[in-house]
Amino acid sequence: MQKGNINLIGLGVLLGSILAYTGWTGFKTQTFLMGKTGEISGKVIEIFPNEQVQSYSRKIKYVYAVDDTYYVDFKKLGTKDARQEIGNNLKLIYLIRKPGKNRVKSLSSTYDNSFGKKYYTTYENGFVELRLINGIFKYQESANGGEVIHDLIGEYIIINDSIKFENYVFETDKECQNRPKLFVFSPNHRQLVDVNTKRIFKRFH
């Protein structure tokens, strides 16, 4: 076999290996998108590690919407990525024919903590916890001794003495008749009143 042919074969094997590796790692980390793509904004809705998940690996959970459909995904943060907090914006590239496929283009560092504020209300068979964190709300309703029956999330905006909520509704969500829509602050901001259910939520900390 001639030397030129050997070099061509070797080059072909090398290129094939590179493409195979790139394709595998790209799909594995959702960074390799084949097809027409678009750009969109998203929000960080959870950071790891946290109180529930202790890990040496830093990760974020984020949400974005395409054509009124919400999608959720995760990203493992690298050593050069800035610290992230709930509520931060991020830019995404997504696959138009399959919007659930995406990759993170850029991160922001708008907020410096994810503590937020907690409010509680109780009723005959259970209780509700509401957390307000940097424009993201988490609404968890429990009953029957602590069984979680609704675990909702979305965005909120404060206008004067009111809070307006925009719920993220996912295909896997259980039906909920009392999604938060509009709450009103008490004069000292230690309580919130759900305009729909008339439930009073008291500030926990």
C-alpha cells in the first residue's frame, strides 16, 4: 500500500474519531444541535447543591417557553461559570423542530443569593408554603399529614401593594383549581391575601 493512501486512511480515521466524539459528548450534554435553531431567554429556577440535594457538582435547573409551551432542563456548571442564583436570566439556543433540545449560550449574575421570603397558610386538612425568590415563586400545597398535592412554580411581579403571578404549566402537572394569580399585601407586608381563595399567608422569616 502506498504511503499516500496510508496517510489518507489515517486522516480519515482521525476525523471520524473526532466527529464521533463530538457528536456523542454534544448530545450527552445537549450542546450539539443539528438543524435550524432559534435563540430565546430562560430563567434559573433551582440551583444545586441546595438544602435537599448535597453534591460537589454545581448544577442549575432552568425553564424556558417556546410557542406557549414550557420546557425544563439542567446544566452542569464549569469552573469558569459564575455563581448562579434562582431568578437569573440565561440565553439559550434551541432546536426549532424539537424545542426541548437546547444548549445554554450565556449566563447572567443578576442576583447574589437565593434565600427569598417564605409565607405560610393553613387550612383544615393541610397547609401551603409560598416562597418568593428574585421574581420566581414556588407554591407547595400539602395535605393528609404532609403529602404534597400541588408543587407549582412560575414568575411574579410586585405592583404597588399587589403581586401578580404567571404560572409555568407543564404537561406533567396535576390539575390545580387554585393556582396563585393575584395576592395583596397587608399594610406591614407581614401577610398576603389570596384574592381568589381569601386565604391569609403569614410571613415566616
